Amino acid sequence: MATFDNTAGYRRLDSWVLASIVQFGTYRFCKKFLTRELDPTGRQYDQMTQAARSGKVNIVEGSARSATSKETEMKLTDVARASLNELGSDYEDWLLQHGLIPWHKGSSEAKEVFAVWLDKPDYRDDWVYDSCAHLLNQQSKFDRWLLSDNSIVVANCMIILIRRTIKMLVGQLQSQMEVFEQSGGFREKLTQIRTEARAKIENAPSCPNCGKPMTLRTAATGKNAGKEFWGCTSYPDCKGIRSAEK
């Protein structure tokens, strides 16, 4: 479950703002256009609203896990991206079922939506209050499309907003990966600390490649399978080894 707190964090991300607009817009779309006749079991309603919710809440969850595990943060960001991809496909299917294709990105209709930019947030002493006010203000910029009585207009706008959100998430993933490659996260650092502490207890030698302490490992395969050897505690970044024979 995502952590709900009074800090900025994900609230400063444009991806969170757009993903929230997509979520609320999807709820309205499903309530308005998915009639009993079109969706008698309610399955499509559930799938679309759940995908929309997943797109947003995994951004929130990923931000909450950022301090403890960059690896988990990246996984959750990727889940958000995948969920929105699924939702975008549902809106495309809606258009195709009506014998239509999405607006071309160069069309006048699409350009009008693309031309709407989000404002930078201005949060002060109450980030929950200020961020929710900011979110509703940004959402109102798309009301002319999202509140339309024409499902084709709404679906086309949603596809554009989803594409923009996914593009932002891909950029976030790249930044998160770069940070992870450089320093890892809190969980990864704790693992490294424990490994190095255990190496000291074992009176381990230093790695011939990088000089860091080594730890006893057991070969799983090959001609030395079952035999112990000294491996660098920085593995897989460093693959230095020493013989453990007395």
C-alpha cells in the first residue's frame, strides 16, 4: 500500500498530475459511456478503472520506496508505465469499434491538446492541500475535451494524455537507473555493509582487483563445483576471486 504523507515527493511530478487526470477522466468515461448494453458484465469498466488507478498509485508507491530501494522504485515505475499502456490500448479499441482511428499527432485536434502545458507547482506549508488544489486546477485545462458528451473526443484526448504520461515515466525510469548504477538505494547499501562486515569477521583477504574485502563463496558449477573460494564483496561490479585453499 502506498505511503500517504505530507511531503512533496511524487506530488511535484508532472507524471503524477497527468496520471491522476487520466484516472479521474477514465472514471467519468466509464460511468458515462460504458452502458449495460455495451458492457453487460461490467468487466471492461473494472479493467479500465483498475488500469487507470494502477498507473497513478504505482507512481506514488515508487516514490515512497525511493529512499529504501531504487530497484523497487524502478519496478513500480515500470508497472505504472505498463498499466497506462494497457489503458491506452482500451481507448484505441473503443475508437476502432466505432470504425475510427485516433487523431493524428499533426491534426488540428491533437495539436490543441498537445498545446496545453502544466503549470509548475507552488506548494507552501500544506503540501497535501496545495497539491490537490494544483491537481484540480491542471485538470480543468482539459475540461473542454474530457467533459464532452462525445465519447470519441474524450477517448482521443485520453490517448494523448496517456502517451504524454508514459513518455514522462520513461524519462523517470532512465534517471532512476542512472542513480541506481551510481549509488544504489538504502536497501542495496545495507546489503553491501552487511557483506563487508561478514567479510571482516571471516578475516577475509583483500580483492586483488579493487582492494575491497572478500567473502567466502561456494562454486555452484564447473570443475570446482562444491569448493569454496574468496569472492569480492562488490560482485557483480567486481569479479575478483582468490583461492580458499589453505
